[in-house]
Amino acid sequence: MFFKDVLADSELKQKLIDLAREGRIPHAQLFLAQPGSHALALAIALGQYLSCENPGEHDSCGVCPSCKQYANLAHPDLHLYFPNCTTKSVPKDPQSSLLINEFRDYVLESDYYVDINEWLGVLDGENKQPSINIRDCSDILRHNNTYSHQNGYKVYILWCADRLHHEAAPKILKTLEEPEGKSLFILITEQQDMLLNTIRSRTQLVQIPRLKDSEVAQKLQQMHPELSPEAVSDIAVLSDGNFKKAIHIATDNQEQALLLRQFETYFGSMVAFAQRQPNIAVQYDAAQEVIAEVSAAGREYQKQFVQLATRMLRNMLLMSCPNAGLLKVTHAEQSVLAKYQGLFQLKQITVMTDLCNTAAYHLARNGNAALVLTDLYFQLAQSFARPQ
């Protein structure tokens, strides 16, 4: 992986290169990533650069044996650790080394835009609790007590380090603090608060900035030249800096259109109910249909529906602000929002947003989606109808 191919902040990439060239690279780093980022690619690019036999001023050479091994994620001094669980091929005592071929294939096929839920799907482990376990930590200690194969850096990358098992983490504390020889530990997480303080205190934080809409749009246009600039701009807005999400929308934009139609029906019915408009029974039937559709679509889809509602509420409020630059909407969303311009006050939007956040909380903890969304419907109506 070349630095030039990593979709990340250019200043951050150059800073890592400069530290490597000056021999000042911290031996233990915590990459705090944004959802859908290229954080794993950045970690691999750094490892490849450190191991490259002829590194340039801005990137690794790409042609030496070391770079070619890194291109296949098969360098003997590159050690990858990731959440794992029992599978059909590993029915007991799982660890990263036993599933390394599956992980390599997944990373390369995804072009390093990895996602924990996708990986769990590869493992068929959605209903399990995958972790970086005590056997993985024992493996780290074993490798750290040996010499590197090519007399260079030994690179240990722990992807989704927040899933480092609490009983396993203490085994590597001393190693993180005082590793043997040329060792580089890169822990990658999107949930810093889920890491043990003892782990965080032994690493240097590297914050990976969220991608700008313009950066997402530019990269997406390169990947999908068949998309119109307007479509690319809309997808960039919807992705909110999550390039993995942008890829998903680009390949299946119908889902986003369906979500918006369902929101429009659900929310329009709620407003009519709150205002006691005529034919409310018919409109409520339509809302019930939406609730049934969303409830049957799976947990991730349910969460997306509530997230869309939260974002639309925020934009309803921002529509009345003088600074139009704060408003981030697609062309289709703008036509929906126009129906509600000036209808809501700040206090109402605040309460309604809190209600959506509460609904998202319950859905994330496997609450009954039909009950959660029905309750949200009536709570929103009540907060809208309440005199301000």
C-alpha cells in the first residue's frame, strides 16, 4: 500500500513519513479513526514505508521484495490482529493467525475500506462476540521475543483494538511500554472510550480527520465516472465523511431513496396527526406500513432510518439560519425539507432530536423495532403539538 493511494489527510500522511525518515516514529500509536475511513490502509502504508529497501521522500518504492510482500499483506514481519471467533473452519480456540487468509482476502477485496459488521458477516459471527483474545496476545509476545526476519521493523497492527478482550489486554501492557528492538505497534479504533486506560496511556494518539465532502466526491467520481456530478455531490453529503458508506450508496442508491420516501410518509403522517388534519386515519395507516417495512428490514436499516430522521430535523432548523453553508442536504432531501420550512421552533426540534437519539439507543440494544418506532411516532407528535 502506497501513501499516495491512502484516502486520508495529506498533512497527516506527510507527518508520518517525516517521522519515519527522521527515525522518530513512536513505537506504540493509537489511530483514532472515523467510521468508513482508510485507517488500516494508512497503518499498512506506514509499515511498508518503514520496511522498504529504497524508500523515497514521499513514499515507498513499491518494487523491492519487501514492498511486494506488503502488497499481498504477506510480509513475515507484518503481524495482523483483528476480532475473531469460532467459525466452521475454526470450531474451537480461535485466534487471528488461524483466520489470517480470510482477513487478507477481505481487506484486499475491500481495497482496505474495512468495516467490522462486514467482517463479522465474513466470519458468520453476527450473533457472537468476536474479540482480540488472549491467544492473540500470547502470539504477540512470542513474536516480540524473536528477531525480525529481514532485520527491519516488526509491525503489529491491531484492527478494532476496542475489541481487545479485557482479560487479554494486561498481557501486552509491558510489551507496549517497552517492546523489543525495532517494533511498531499500531492500534486502530473508532471507539477510543472502549479501550482500557492502561492501553491508551501507553500509546501516542494519532487522530485521523474526517474526510471532507469534496474529498469524498473527488475519489468517488474517480471510482464511478458514470455518476453525474450532482449524484456524486449528493452521495458525499449522505456519507458524512464515511467513504465506506459512500461506496455502498453509489452501488445501491435505491436504498437511500427508499429511506427518504419512508421518512417523508412517516413524518408527514406524524405532523398531520399532531395538527389533527382530515383523513388522519388514512395517513396513520401509511405510517404503520412504513413502521412494518423498516422493522422487517434489519437492525442496521432501522438505525439508518432513525439517523436520517435526526439529520432531517437538524436541517429543518438550519434552513432558517442565515449561514446556508451549515445545511448539508441532497437535492431530493431539499424538496422534502421545503414542506416544513418555518414550521418548527428551536425547543421543538431539540426535544424531537432527543427522542430520535433515545430511539436509536433502544434499537442499538435490540429493542423491538415496531414498538420503538411506534412510540417515537406518538412522542414526536406530542412534542410538536405541545404549546411552546
